[in-house]
Amino acid sequence: MTSKAIEKKNYILENAANVFMRKGYTSVTMKDIVEECGISRGGLYRYYGSTKEIFEDILSLEKENDYCYFIKCMENEMNAIAILNEFLQRQKNELLNTENTIRVAIYEFFLSQRNNPFEEVLEKYFNDAVTIVSKTLSYGISRKEIAHLDVIDIEKTARHIVILLEGLNLLSMSISISPELIQEQIDMILKTIIYRTGEYNETNYKSRKNYKKI
């Protein structure tokens, strides 16, 4: 694919994401995306044959961006605790602004694709998230920045983090979720990873934020 074609696909995905933010997944048509992009119908069908294909590429791009965030941080030797905290704060911001994300569309998409092959895709989506969080935890342990987490608990802890975030996602779409509640859960994650029982408090955490930035 030429650089011009890649640029055009990215343009379509960026504009399509805006449509999915506004309308969810199931209500969006190819006509909606054509109008949002300001291109011809043929121009869209040259790259994509359905809204499903477009949405799958948006999901892949989001997952790739998250993966690159963790990898880039580790390559730049950023403190592991800072990596996780920054990631969790980004999640918090999205949870408080769901109308500016495609979270609703993501769940509509998952629910609309219920079949055995798709269950495998959903499982991979979950496992990939667990894998990258596990790598970050391992990275922190190897650098002695995460001192109170046993190696045998890395994957279990990563699963806990991913499941908790997914639970908050669902909660944020059904009730008005407060910043305090989200921060409470983030603090509990950090406490589990970093501190022995009773050792964590906000002052201690802030005292450890002298980290190398990207």
C-alpha cells in the first residue's frame, strides 16, 4: 500500500471514529461515513466494504497505540510505576468523558458479533491487554521499582487490572461515575502493585514521582 493510500485510510478511520462516537456502532451506515469524510461512495468502498471492517481497523489502531505507549515508555526507561499511573489516569479521563470516546460503540460491536469465532477474537483482545500490562509489571520488578509483587503473581495481577478497568467502563455507561470513585480504584491498583498492607498513602506516592519522562 502506498503512503498516499495509508494516509487516506487513516483519514477515513479518524472521521469514522467521530461518527461512532456520536451514534454508537449499530446505527452507523456507510453513507454516514461517506458524508463525514466528504468523499465519494466509491472512494470509501475502495478501502472498506462495510462499517464492520472500518470499526475493526479502528479497534486495531487503538490497541496498537496502547501497545506502543507501553513499549515506548519502557524503551525510554521510564519508571514502571509512573507508566502504569499515567496509563490509569488516561483511562480515568476517558471514563469521565465517555461521550468523546467510542466506548459505547465498542460494547455495541462486541454484543452484535456474538458467535464462536468472534468469542475467540474477544478473548484475544483481552489476552493482549493482559500481556502488555504483564510485561510492564515484569519490567518494574526487574528494575526493582515494583518490590512487593511476586513474579508468580504478575499475570494474575495484570488480569485483575484489565478486568477492573472493563468493569469501570461498563459502570460509567450505566450510571454517573464520580472522579473520586475512579481514583479510589486506581489507588487500590497501585497499592496492590507497590506497597505492603497499610504502606500506601497519597503522600508516599507523590514522594516517589521523581521519574524520568519520555
